[in-house]
Amino acid sequence: MHRTVHRALRAVAVAAVALLALALRRARKRAREVPLSPITAGWYVGPGFVEREGLTTGEEPAGEVADVAHFAGETFDPERLHPEVRRFYERTAEYEMRYRAQWHRPFRTGAAVASRLTSRIEQLNLPGPGDESWHRLESQFLDVEEPGSVAIDDAPAEPAREDVRAWVRTDPESGDAVFVALYATHHRDGNGFANISVPVPGGGVDTVLRPEHLGEGVDGGTGIRLTTEGSGDPGLFLRTPVGPFAVPGGQRFEVWPAEDGDEPRLRATHEMWLLGRPFLTVEYEIERA
């Protein structure tokens, strides 16, 4: 009897290991099919990461993307985008941003522990659970020379990260970095994607997002949704010392025009989930500086 149970448990363990190995192979193959950044970080990132690593050309772009037209494709027509949303993407540095973060159960405990590390390395440095107050952000953009990337006009037949720029977001009171991310685009089969890399110690957290229209705003223009949902290149990827892997999770950014007051204002949300469960929602209030 005991021998039979032992054999059954061993068979289950072998099957579990085999399934895990298969899942890892698929996750690694999936990550190899999309262009990811090669940039990794040491044990400290901080607001001076790009200059410290010798990545910047010294130029300071105006926004997250040079031209929203780079997102054009089957699911997105730049001409339908609300003009204020388009202006924000192309001239992001000219806007003031406030944000608040909400961590969801059952990830709150892990987030509380992780926040101690992220505050030290100054990367993904969000307030921990329990702090849902509004915080200000300051933005700086830097042009980046990234190995393997290309200019938009020089895009090769194989997809590559194009027009890379760092978006450094800091807390104006402490000067600490909140996010340090390398923003780019890439194209496949005539479709443009947002391609974002967050360097972390020993690797990076990379996200490929598909642009879509979001509702109908004032003046007939739409907002924008950037999402990892859907087939093809979009997804969430973890780069590690042993290689990159697709992660069973995703992200969704939405930006739309607010209709309160006379001054142009925008609202935005950033949602993240893992294994089908939401773990973080960040809300933004955005207006021209």
C-alpha cells in the first residue's frame, strides 16, 4: 500500500516537473520572438541611471514618443486621437502629473515587503499598501543610444526597438526616482507597438503594448488604450541572467480627456495583473504645466 502511494506521488512530481519545464520553454520561446531591450541595472538605479551608464546622447526629447503616428496599425488610427491626448504623448514633459497607487489583495503583503527594496534601488518606487494619497511627479526625457535599436526611418525587416528614449520620473520633494523606463516603439506587419523596458538589478521588466481607441472624447476625438491583451507581440516579459521569459500577467494603460473645467486636463489609469488577478492600479491626474 505504502509503495503504491509512493509511486503515485513520484509520478505526480515527475509530471509536475515536466509541465513546469514545458511552460518555461514556451515562455522563453515566446520572449525570443519579440524585440526586447538589452539594458540591465546593478543594485541601484536612481534618477541618474541613464547618464551613469553612458546611454544618453545628451538630447532631451519632448515626450514619450516623437509622433503618435508610430502607433498606427489595424487597431489604431492616429487621426482619431483627441488632440490633447496626442499632445500629451508627443510633449509629455510639458505636463504636470499626480498619481496614487492602490495595491489589491492578495498581493498587498508582498507589495509591502517589495516596497522596502524598491525605495532603496529607486526603481518601481511606488508607495506601499495603505498609502493611497496623491503624489506629484516630475518628468525628464533623455535620448538613448541602445545597442540593437534603430531610428524609425532605418527600421530593418526584422522588428527592432526604435527611437529609444528614457522617461525618468522623480518625486519633486525628495528627488528620488519613482520610475526609470526606456520607451520605444517597434513595428511588425505594418502595426506599431509601444515597447517599454524597466531596468532592474540583473535584468529588466519589459512590456509590449498594442494601441487601441478608447471611447469618444470631446471634439469627437478618442482616448487611447495600450494593452498587453491580444495575440501576437503584446505581453509582459521578465529578462533574467539566464534569459528572457514571458510572464503570465499583463498591463493596461488608458488615457482620456477630462471634461471638468476650462483648462485642458487628462485622466489616466495603469492596471497590472498576474495570473488573472489584479494586483496594482495607478490613477493619474494630468494637466499642462
